[in-house]
Amino acid sequence: MTTTMQQVAVRASVSPATVSKFLNTPHRVAPLTGQRIAAAIEELGYVRNDAARQLRAGNSTTIGLLAFDVGNPFFVDLARRVEGYAASRGLSVLLANSDGSNERERGYLELFEQQRVHGVLVSPIGDVERQLERLHRREIPVVVVDKQVRPDLNASVSIDDVQGGYTAAAHLISRGCRRLMFVGGPTGLRQADDRLAGARRAVADREGVTIETVDVSDRSVDAGRMIGERILIRPPADRPDGVFAMNDRLAFGLLQTLVVEGRVRVPDEIAVIGYDDIEFAAAAVVPLSSIRQPRAEFARTAVELLEEPSPEPRQVVLEPELVVRESTRVR
């Protein structure tokens, strides 16, 4: 059974208000009275409910971070970095995963609103404008991560994924690839659409270069293996000679199937580039070229925008970086 403040007050022969004063401003309680209260707390095993206290006071120290795919190591690393920057400011982080579900996304945003969190970092997949407006009305600051939603109300930090897609495709073309394939999705996911748009722009700038698209709803290693199997059943002359995967996990699966099962020479026959440059990219079966997202700057900027709001919400766009490894390197 949970011990209440009232029980502590009875045991110490003081009022509940005096117990509350001891817990929050002990220097304002007489030493002997404080000793009795401390002894009662120890004896009864009382633990105060900080969440309820902060909710009543309106000064929560918890940030809600809502990601759409924590199965992607990029989001895991981003959350770790956000937690580090938040901790330096005396804040903790509550991580939630929508896992691509609009319903779960709305549910978590409603939970953050109910908990009156200190602020919200959200990487949305669906239409969440109504929920974000409600947070704004409750004076809960919001920073939209990797997207812009109601920039008149919410600050945002994002990556220029159009430029990232352009850089990836242009790199494949520069090493001689002419039959490109983009693997990503689902259609309508902003990150996938922007990266594909950038890749198409690079192809349009080069005569004689084509690009086909493969839409996937699951951006996992297994999905990458499946796409690799589809490529292998084609005649060699009909295969792409350069593949741009919208994240590194898809690229890992492609490499495993092409190299291990298909004995395809990467990059001589098919070059492969991924996106995110996660920790394991350099340890792939063929070290993977990738588009690196500046995760440390991303996390720091997100926390700063949350903690230092400006009258005009800031929209910060960071530039991705090409990292070349063996999967696309010219020998």
C-alpha cells in the first residue's frame, strides 16, 4: 500500500502543509520538526510523487520525444544524443515510438499533453496539426523533427533530404552508373519522397541516365534482402548498375543478397549507397557508402529550439554529407 503525505504528517505530529514545506523548502522548517518528519518518512517508506507535483506546479522537467521508427538505429542514436543534451539542462527524456501508426502517433501526443510535459520533439508521419495546436494552446513548446508542420506555430529542425538524394544519385552517376534504382517508401512518407525527388533531379541533369523506383512499406534489412532477390532473377543486362537505398538497413539487406547469394561484384557490377550513415555502415559485408546526417548537431539544435523559443519559430535545415566507402568506390 502506498504511504501518503497525510500518514507522514500524523506520524510526525505535524500538518500535511508542514510535510510539504519540508520536502520542498527544508530550510524553512525548524530543525527538530524536520528531524521528526525525516524519521517518519524513513519509517513509513514514503516516496513523493514528483510527476503529480510537477503536473500541479506546471513545471515538468520531462521532454517527450516521439519517433516514427526506433527500429532504425538513426533514431536510437538521435534519442541518445537528445537525452545527453537534455540532461545537461536538467531535463529527462521520455521516448515513444509511433512505429508508422497514425493512431499511435496521435495517442502519444495526447499522452504528452495530459502529462503537461516540458516540451515535445516529434518526427510526425501523419496529419498531427490538431494535436500540435492543442499543445501550443497549453503553452507546451513543440519542435518538429525532420519535417515542417505549421511553421507559424512550431520550430523545426530537419535535414535537406532533397539535397541528400541528389548527392547520392549524383555520386553513383559520377562513378559511371547509368541504370539507377531507388529503393524506399512508402509513397507519401516525406523523407522517402524528398530523397527520391533529389535523385530524380540528379538523373534529369545527366543525359542517358535512367532511374526506376521500388516502393517498400518496410524499411528493414529483410526488405532489402527481398529487393536483392528481385534484382538477381533479372538478366544481368537488365539489372540496375547503381542502387540508392533510402536508409542503411535496406542497403545492408541488398548487399547481403547481392554479394553472398548472388556473387555480384560490388561496386564493379552494381554499386550501392545508403542513407543515415549509422554506426554499422563501415562494417557491412562490403563497407557501405552513405549519406551522413549530422546527428549531434541535429540533437543539439532540437533541444536548443525547445529551450530557447523565439517570437518567430525558427526553421533550421541542416546539410547532409557524402561518405564514400567500398560499395561505390572507384578502383
